[in-house]
Amino acid sequence: MLELWNKWYETLVTVETLATVVVIAVVAAGVMSLVERRRPTKH
């Protein structure tokens, strides 16, 4: 039973880490697009 719990917990931690990476990537993309919009275009 304990072994099953450890395996499930490891999976949960992995999913949480993946979710954190995704959130950071989305926030970074949002910041980049904001910076690009604020910058005057040189066309």
C-alpha cells in the first residue's frame, strides 16, 4: 500500500512540476507580447 502511495505521490509531484513550467512559459509569453505591443514599430 505504501509503495502505491509513493508512486502516486511521485506522479503528482511530476504533474505539479510540469504545470508550474507551463504556467511560467505562459506568463513569459504574455510579458513578451506586452513588451512587443508597447514598443513603437519601426515600419
